[in-house]
Amino acid sequence: MAGIKSLSTQEVAQILHVSKSTIYELIRRGEINSYKVGRKVRFTQDDVDAYIARSRHEQSVQPVRRVEMSSSLMHPAEGKGAAILISGQDVVLDVLTNFLHQQGAAAQRCYLNSFEGLLALYEGRVDAAACHLYDAEEKRFNVPFVKKLLPGVPAALINLSYRRQGFYVSAGNPKEIRGWRDLARRDISILNRGVDSSARILLDGQLLRMKLDAREIKGYEREMRSHLTMAAAIAEGEADLAIGTERISRQIEGLDFIPLLEERYDLVVRRSFLETETAEKLLEILRAEPFVKELRHLSGNDYRDMGKIIAEV
């Protein structure tokens, strides 16, 4: 890349006449290419020109086929020859889908959050739903929600990774934020996620545990579309803290991360799915060294139990 000018996030935002938060959202959706130098996100002029050209022609750059979900209970891929439809928002699932393609499985992706994905699995609209939902009362991940949202459906939870959840704060932590109790401080403002997102469920559970009224939390009603856009907003000083995963914090300049708990990220399937040839391929991929090697650049995740059936309900 000698001689090729490197562009910062701010410079690209100025070229496209959008905010830095919008640029981070474009990165998250895979609509603009970028690369990293340490913790800094950088672009080439070719990356920007390619994005503009694709936008003009309304072309997608998703690496795998994306399926839009509707309110119908019919499987979205019905009649299209899809062997498996995987729901979830982590890039690990995109990598998994591409590996399935290489193994001859007609896999597709949709980008529902954990709560929506479990409902879609219950309705038979997806075959596998990634989940990282924390039950503050039982103090454990995923199993309580699988039992509640898939009533009467025998299910299995296949581990994908462990990752740290915590607070995004401005670099240097100027408000000296340490933990959940800081949410009650009058000098702290937050950014939030949508009502059915895992971060929102985690926050609401902690507020209930501490007997804090959400209406007294400054900024509770300010909702953001993704961890990436929320982290960027914190770095830009729009609020003092937000809840998210450690890996996202490493993609944003001007941001620190305060770890609070280790979350377990699982892929939930019906037990009957485990008897299929596609399930055999999926488990084989998850447990193989080439797949784990592909993921090692995604810092902040722990893959010690990847491919292990962690629970059956």
C-alpha cells in the first residue's frame, strides 16, 4: 500500500457529509471497506470511491446472502433451497456461514437480535439463533430465555464464544465510573439500546436488581441502533457511558472499556436439527482449527468452548 493515502474516520465523514457515527454504522453493516492500524480505523480513497459507486447503483457488499424477515410464520428461505438460516448480529456468524458454503451447505443469514432470533426460532422462521441474554434474577446467560421464549420446544445451546460486557466511557474515564452503582449518579448520562436488545435487557435487569427507577437515569430514553454507533457517540462526548462488548471498544478511538461481566454467546437450535447432515457440518466446522484460526483476529472473544453443546432444554 506504499504511496496510498490513508484517510481517517473524520475525513471520510467529511467527504460523505455524514457523522462519524454513520461511518461506524456503515463499517458494521459491511457497506464500506476499512482496515486498522493499531486501534485506529483507516480507509483508502478507493474504499470511499467504491462505496459511492455501490450506493449509486444500489448494490450490496454483504459477504453472504442476507434474508429480510417478515411477520409471516413461513420460513423465509422456503422454496429457495436453503439448508440453514442463521440469525444473529456477530461477524462470527458471517464467517461460519461462509465456511458452510465451502462445505456445500446452502446457508443464509438474517440479522435479528437475540430476543427476536429466539422468537423466530420458536415460530420456525430460522434454523439457528445466536443468543447472549442475561437473566439478572438467575444470574446466568441464555438458558432462562430459551425456556421462556421456546416453550415446549426441545432445544440445544451450542457455544460460540465468551466475551466481556461492560461500559464504554470516554478515554481516561473522566467521570471515574467504576460499576453498576454509578448509574444512580446525577452527573452521569447514558446511551441505551432498543427495548428488545441484549444490552437493554442486561441494563433493565441490573436496574431492577438495584431497585433503581429507569425514569431517573439520565439518557435512558436515548436509543442507538448498534454497539458501534453507541461507542462512537460516547467517544464523541454525547454521553458518559453505554453498555457494550469489549471487541467493539477496540475499534473506536477516544474510548475506554470498563469490564463488568463475562457473557456467554451461544447458537440455539432445535434438538431435532442436531440429527441433520447440516448440523454435522456446522459442528465439525466450529470444532476445527481452521475456523478458530480465522477468528483469532477478532480480539476480545474467548473461544474455549466453541462447538460444545453447553446445555439442552
